[in-house]
Amino acid sequence: MDNYSDVVARIANDYMDRVKAQLRSVPPGEQDEFLKEIRSHLYEAYQQTPGEDDVARILVVLRNFGEPADVVADRLPGKLVRSGAQRNVPLYVIGGIFIALFGLPLGAGAVGVLIGLLGALAGIVVAYFASVGSVLLVGALFMLLGLVRWFLPHAWDQLVTIGIIRFNDTPGDFFDNLPPAEQGLLLIVVASVLIAAGLGGLWLGKRLLVGMRFLLTLAFDWLRRLAQGARRSLRGGEQPHAKAQRVHPTT
């Protein structure tokens, strides 16, 4: 625990609150880790700063750290890249790179680039889950066929006769040389592999969704900041005009 005096603790906590305010678009888990890291560096720097006046020491440390927005812009990208690599969430890495390239907040052009990238990534995610769904569907179909071949051989023969089931070329020759029970077992084994692969794909897909949610939150937060900045600029331009109207009223 940080051994600050009461006054220094209030100064440090106020600074950390301002850092936290810059992390609204960052996932809670990443926020907590980042804030712990900054708090640790802050206390270490405070301990290493000479002087007898505790307040003067913490103020020197905070000046060296810089404004909270600068701290986040400088340190958050590396943190996200490391976290994304450790947790196998590649979109965290992308988010860290974008923050490093464009800073906080993003400019309008950078947000346009980010939105374009998000659109491309969304297409990739949709295609990914479509592929995983196809693998699961094929696995379920093979499982059904395997069970039919094993337990309902007459129904299987009827499906082959009417052309619903058809194996051609080398796989068909290999399959026909197996006894019915082994044919069913082979289909069940293949189905199990496909289903396992599909379920593994769904598990990995959760990480993709976490990363996409982070990037979307990041983009929407920056868009909100840009809109707020634009509104402030418009209000600033309207105030002198309104004042002139009060000074020179129309007749």
C-alpha cells in the first residue's frame, strides 16, 4: 500500500482520478491494470524524489509525469499491445497502435480511418463466425449420418439408392470397403473432430468480440468528444453575435 501522508494522498488520488477519466473507452480490466501500473510508478518516483517537503515532492513528480491525457496517450498503447499479446486478443493490439498513431482524442480524419478499419474487421468477424457455423453444421450432419449408418442400415441404403448420400472417387472407394459399423464409426469420428473444431472456433470468437467491442467503444467515445468539441466551437462563435445583437438592437 502507498505510504503517503494525508495531504499527498489527496493530491495523488486527485491525479489518478483525472487519469481514470481519460480511460472511459478502455475495458474495465485494462483500466484497473493500467491504473495500478501508473499508481505504482507514481509512488516509486515519489520515493526517489529528494526533499523534506512531501507536498513539493509529489508536485515535482506530477509535473514530470505530465497531464493525465498525455500520460494515457504515452503509456496506454504499449499496455494494450502487451495485454493483447498476452491474452491473445489481437484487436487490443490494433487499438493500442491506433492510440499511438493518432493520440487522444483522435482527429476527424483518424476517426474516419478507424471506422473504415472497423468496417473491414466487422466483415472479417462475420465471415469468421459464418465459417465456424458451417463447420458445426457439417459436423452435426456427419454425426447424424454416422448414427444412421450404425443403427439404421436399411434407412442408409434407401438414402444411397435415391441419391441423397453419395461418395465419389477415392474417398468413396475407401468408404465402400469398410464394414457398415466401421463406416458409421468413421463418420462419427469425423463429426466429432469437426464439432470440436467448431466449438474451439466459438471460444476464440469470444476474444474477437471482446476486441471488437473495445474498438467500437473507442471509436464512439472519440466521435462523442469530437461532437462536443464542435458544439463548443459553435457556441463560442454564436456568443459574440448574440452580444452584438444586445448592444445594437434591431428596430
